[in-house]
Amino acid sequence: MYAIFVDGGRQYKVESGQRLDIDLRSDVSSGDTVEFSQVLAIGGDEGLKLGSPAIDGAKVTAKVIGVEKGEKIYVQKFRRRKNYHRRNGHRQQYTRVEISDIAG
């Protein structure tokens, strides 16, 4: 069984037991549960169930594992012949969750 849900403007296709990185949530800690209620589709042995736009009463439950950091990304700005060059780095933080239940 799989589900497609929306969180933070992105759509995720998940199955039970799958680990996933979502945008950082500072209000949760390791061991907490997170519910995603905007489920767009649920598929499995009984067929595909689509919402318009979301399925009423459907939810995806996940357990928070912890906070992770992504790869470092370098942003370089350069203007030729102007003695201008800048280099900045950025490292995005994510909340890692494990999908525990798909209901709907």
C-alpha cells in the first residue's frame, strides 16, 4: 500500500516503513509522531483511491527519527574584470521521519 501526500508544498509518494526527509520542524523531537492529513491518493491491492483534491479522513502517520543535515551547497558570485567574487555555503536541515501507518 502506498500514499501520495502534500507537505511543505511538495508531494511525496511513500509506503509503510519508508524513511523520508521533510522540511525542518522545530516543534517536534525524536520519538514524536507526525500526521499528514492532506492525502491526495492511496493505492494498493484494492485499487487506486483519488481525492479531489484530498481524500476526506485519510492520513499518513510517521515517527520522527531526528534532525539531519543535507549536503553543503556553495553559491558563487563573480563579475569579471570588476574585482568582485563571493563564495557562500549553505547546509539545509531536515527532519527525518519513518512512515508507520497509512489510513484511509
